[in-house]
Amino acid sequence: MNDPVNANEERPDEYDPQEVEGKWQKRWRDRGTNAVDIAGASDPYYALMMFPYPSAEGLHVGNLFAFVGNDIYGRFQRLQGHNVFEPFGYDAFGIHSENYALKLGKHPGKLIPENIANFRRQVERSGLMIDWRHTLATTDPEYYKWTQWVFLQLLKHGLAYRKQAAVNWCPSCKTVLANEQVIGGRCERCQTPVEQRLLEQWFFRISDYAPRLLNNLDHLDWSESTRTAQRNWIGRSEGAEILFPAEAADAGREEIRVFTTRPDTIFGATYLVLAPEHPLVQKLITPAQRDAVEEYLERTAKQDLIARKTSTEKTGIFTGSYAVNPATGLPIPVWIADYVLMEYGTGAIMAVPGHDDRDFEFAMLFGLPIVRVVCAEGDDPEADFSSAFTGSEGARLVNSGRFNDMTVEAGKRAIVEMLAEKDAAKPAVNYRLHDWCISRQRYWGPPIPIIYCDACGAVPVPEKDLPVILPYVEDFKPDDSGVSPLARHEEWYRVACPKCGAMGRRETDVSDTFLDSAWYFLRYPSVGIDDVPFDPVLTRKWLPVDTYIGGNEHAVLHLLYSRFVTMVLHDMGHLDFEEPYVRFRAHGLIIRNGAKMSKSRGNVVIPDEYIATWGADAFRGYLMFLGPFEEGGDFRDASISGVKRFLDRLWSSVVTAVADNSSSGSAEHSSEVMRKLHQTIKKVGEDIPRLSYNTAIAAMMEYMNVLRRGERKPRRGEVAPVVQLVAPFAPHIAEELWERLGHSESVFDAGWPSFDPALVEEEKIELAVQVNGKMRGRLNVRRDIGQDEALALAMAEGSISKFVNGSPRKVVFVPGRLLNIVA
RNA sequence: GCGGAAGUGGCGGAACUGGUAGACGCGCUGGACUUAGGAUCCAGUGGGGCAACCCGUCCGGGUUCGAGUCCCGGCUUUCGCACCA
């Protein structure tokens, strides 16, 4: 590796990143360069980055990649004249921190401040334009006081409720997980198979907001991939709810409600299936079947979610009862099977084995009848099945009485209409989105502000009594009792009921970390204000967030929850907007050796050593030059040197220009250099808003190549604008060079250079000449050359005209670009 | 299985609405300056051919004067979701 310190000893004016960066970081602190006038800003711009969980390992390149990408954007907006607010904070509660503390045998309350201090050091060393007066940590009582307040607002408006529910339980983390934290039946954090448990939990009614959360997506300026992920997660399905009359085991009449997206296939519904947890199950078991069914129910109840959700083989049992298919009037058996989920739809389905893969598999296994009711064009309606036919395009209904020959779409409408007349069906919409379980049986989170009283029930802690402080306890290790470690601390949870004064008991669960992060962006401008969570005036000035940049791993978790909380606060009148982020861009992932960075793979890159070797500016530039910001890239340190060389050359060009006093002022400029300069200003200014950072850097490199290959030394006017262009990427060197160019103010207050559109256009161009679409030559001509003249010039070239036999049949001319002679 | 994104030199990647494929960088080759260089500077660098030229953007078709870009079919990689009725 090269050694900038030694190099510096030999040549005093050599670029020494450590010295330059240290100098400017200190000066930014001393001068308050990055501080924003929150109350007085006239042109506010809120450039938000996702706040990190302050891990003990410190900031890794994945974090830094995202932060730098946002910082460049923010600094660019500032150079455009905006008052840019770029705050930073810490998502410091949660299982991450707690598990790590447990591993070390330390208290998270001690560990987190150390980690935060380390993060801050790293972030400052990286040169981010952070206003440190507006930092926050979710673990700060001054912050989580308002997290608890948010919970109380939802409770007050009936959007928080408590229910006993089968929840995802991670036996390793010993806690309940949200559906979003279960990946493929396993715990998101430790990959342990998740089990089912019944616990009393607090839920938020996010499913009530499903339609709005879905519909608003159409109008948000967000990365398409993120919007698609949210749409899929919300999972809207349109169909019908259909009633199947059934006779219970005791001869009573029952109705089984099913949800289907394919009402057109009802003539093929040859049996019904209930989820094992379905409330009608007991009523439908006939005496003859009782033992077998009870045995089955017991077996499925014990089974953990992973076995149930990922098992490929179907299991099930006949109840002994029959229901009536309202379309055919025929009796069909009612089965129980665990492939039907109680959480979705009505917990019961009409099985159409001819046209659903799962039903087909089940019917084959248990010998249930399979009827074809939809037929692709040209297929034989009476042919045997080898698999379910699930297609619909161009298909027609068959074996469906008077609906025969209808298309699938027409059949859907007609059949629901027919059944609706008998009150046996109605159109229905279902969402996959479930209510948000926010209870966590852990220690390291904000206590849920509820007090249970024998007389009054669940009583909210009065807002004036917030925060409910998380007590410092040494004994915070979770156990598998299903209750929080706080439930072992009677001195904490025993408290008077706020309503009646009788002795009550605090809720001992804490809330989900995602609640902490669901509203943090509202707090930043108001940090330091302690009587409201977010000041109405400041909020109106700064929010919603102008640009949010973050990882797509939060496409459905954090981004959906924060949209929900914002909508709720809007509906309550606390906010005058209902979407928190006007513009969201997902950045790519930095991988190493083709794999995602992770501690277990041992391929995590810590920025510190790179910054120590190359400087923050070169490292920032390298991260951005790696590939398109929205796609990420493979980290390989080999090519950092390219960016460093570019900065070295910029440095020496400016130093040379400054030293050469003779050329200051209005010296004549080479027109080639000036043209390239103006083209570069234009390109960089267009690329940054598109987050096309890699091509912006390439453009600056190109310009520097033109400049240094020129006949004479670079002059001020040729280098000063580059210092401004490079400033968002490499802020320290830019400040230093800007100062050396004789400016006393920060380069970030110097504005963005403008370009002369007339200068951007080349007057001489290379016109591409093709014959029959094949490249045959290039003509160096005036930009505004006409077709006839170009053709004449082309035909005069022997190397071109030799491909043209006789006179051209056709000539295609694209002015300024290309001439194609079709012979 | 469903959904998203993507396949371009030795490598990372450029190429806005179809119009000069390979910008920029790494690496590599040669040269200069040097006691030396893993520093710096200069030149070259998709493949084939002495050359004229020919071939080249995952594969196969198609549209077009012209396709990396558009259409149809297939393959591969990758990231989400996954018995959602």
C-alpha cells in the first residue's frame, strides 16, 4: 500500500487526506457548518437516511454506503441553495442489542452508549453532513416517552387491542415475533424454527388500513421494487364469500362461509375444508369420526409452524358431515386439513381439485372426486386429469349448467350474481396483511404503558405519567415462561390503578422495535422540545420527508409500519399529511466475494482501516464508483486506487493553478477544455438527482483527463468548478481546495456552478456513416450538416462508397448523429 | 410455485426516447523518469486476421434502413414471498 505520510515528507504540497480531513472536520464542528436553522430555514429540505441499530461491531460498509449515498444527495441539495436537514440517530432498542448484551454478559444499558459513541466517531470520520444537535436514540426516555404516547393514541382511537392469539414464538430468542420477522417459518435473527404459542398480545389494527396503504402506493414517488414488495405483502385478493349450508352432527343447521377468488369454479367444488382451528369444527364432527378427528386436531395443534407451513405433504380428516354446494345442490363432504389457514379469509375453503393445485393434491391423496369445470380452448372436457388446470386465459366454463361456455371472468360475475340473489354469496376482498402484534416478552424495549386492575381492566397510563421508565435490572435474561423478564420484578410492576387507586399490575411486555422506528422521522426536527412529541410548526415546515434513502430489506417492515403510524396520526389530526416520505429510493446491497456481508461468513468490511489508509473522501468516492447506487456492488479493494488517483490529480491541478498567478482572472481558455467543463457540469448536475453517482464520478474523471492532457497548465477557471462538483462526494478535499482558491466561506455555501448551454453543444461532430445498417466510416463534420452534403461527403470516401453498388435505394439521416445509406 | 431485478471485455461497470457497443475505473502489455519503484507520467488494450475486412452485448426466432435497447420463445443468476384459497 502506498504511504501518504512518507510521500508528504518528500513533497510538502502533496495531498495528505488524514491532515485535510482532520482539519475540516474540526472546522465544521467549530463553525457549525452542518447546523441547520430548524426554526428559521426558508427553504427546508429534509434528506433522511435510515437510522442504524448501533451494533457493537461498529458501522460497516453496508451502512456507510447508504449514508454516503444520502449525504451526497443532501449536500447536493444544499449546493442548490436549500437548507438541508440531514439528521442521524440510533435504533438502539431491540433484540439485536439485547442478545448481544446477553452474549457478553453485559447490560445493554451500559453497552449501547459505548456503541453509540463509536458510531458517532465513525460517522463523523466519514464526513457526513450531520446536524448533531438533532440526534436521537430510541432508548432515551425523552424519546420513548413519546413512543408510549403513540401507543396510547392508537389505544384511545380503538386501533390497539388485546387478544389471545396463536403467535410466532422463537424458542431460541424466547420471544414472540411479528409475521414479518418470520422468514420461511424460521426466526429472522437466529434461523431457529418458529413454534406456535397462545399468549395475550397487543395488536394494532393495521389491516383496517390495508386499502389505503395499498392505494396510496400508486401516487408515491418510490422505487418501484419497494412499492411492488408492499403490494405483494398487503396482498389484495378479489373474489367472493360464499355460504355453504351444512347439517351439524346434532342435526342443527350451520352455514360455512368460504372465501374464493374463483367463484366461476363452484360447480367443481366437490368438498369443503376447514382449518383445524375453525370454530365450527366441533359442531360438525360426527360420533363415528370423533376419535379420528380429535387425534388429528391434537397432532396439528402440537405441530410447530415450520412443519405446518413448509411441509409438502397434505394431511387431513373427514368430519363425517356434509354441506350443500349452493350451485349444484349436491351434498359434499366437509374435511379438516392444516393446509387451510385460520388467519386468512374465513378459515374455510371450497375445494376445487380440478382447478387448484393444493386441492388437487389433497383430492388425489384421499380419493375425492375431481370435476372439470373450466376448459382451455381445444381441450377435451371429459379427459382425465393429470394435474389441476389453473389457467384462465381463453378458457371456457364446462359442466356448469347454464354458465357453460362463459369465459372465466364472465362466469365469476354471473355465478356470484346468481348466488347473491339467494343470499348465498357476495363479492369480497381479502388482504394477506395481518394486524401488527407489538408485544414482546423481552426486556430491552419501551414498556407498554398499561396497568391492569382487577376492577377496571386494562387501564392506560395517563399521558402525564409518561414515560414509563424501563427499570434498570441486572436480571433481564428471558426465559421460556412466555412472560417478560420484567414480570420477575414485583417492585416495578406493582403499582396503583390510575382509575380506582387499587393495587394493579403494570403490563410487563415491551413494545416491538418497529414501533420505535415507525415515527422517529417526526421527532428529529423537534429534538429538545419536551412537551410535545413533534412541534406542529416545525413539523409543518420540515415534513413530510423530502427524500428517504434506505435499504430494501425494510421494504415491508419499517416502511409499512411508519406509513401506518403516519396515517393514524393524520386521521387523529396530529399531522396534515398522511404519507411520511414523499420520495423513497432503495439503495443496493454491498456484497463481498459474491455473498452478502455477514459476520458468520467473515466477509464484513469495517470502513475504519480503509479510511485510515485512503482517507474518507477516496473511500466515499470509491463506494459510489463501485456501481449504480440503487444496485450496489461487489466490494473489492483493488480499485480504490483509481478514485484516489483522481483526487490526487485534482489536488495537484488546483495547487498548480493557484500557484500560477499569471493566469488568474480572465485568461483565455482552451475552447476544448471549456466545452468539456460545461458538459461535465451539466452531466454531474443531472446524474446526482438520479442517484447515478458512478457516472457522475466518471464524468469528472473524464474532464480531469482532458484537462491534464492539455498543452498547458490548468487555470483557476478550469479547476474551480470541479471543486464544487466534487464537493458532495469528497467534501473535505473540496473545502481545502476551495479555501486555497481564495474563498473564506464553505464550499457548501458557494452554490452550484452553472453551465452555458451554447458551450455544451459541439460544433464539430463525428457523423456515423452506415451502409445497410453496418458501420462503414465516420465523417468529421459541422454539427448542423444537412443530408445532401453529408451524403456527398460520404460517397466521396472510397472506403464507404465501395460498399454502395449503384445509386442508393434509400437514405436515412439522423441530424448530428448518423447517415445510413441503404443500397 | 408466485413476484421483482438482472445477464455486455480478464474484472467492476457505461450506452437518455432504437442510431458510432465497451465511457470511466481496475487489471494487463510496452515505454519514459529513476539507485529502486508496488510512486508518477506516456502509449496500447473485445476476439480473429499481415491487411482489406470479418465476428462480437446469455441462447433461438421476429420487427426495423438500423436492435444491448422493442416483440415472441427458452436458459441462467439473484433478491423477496411462499399451502394466502
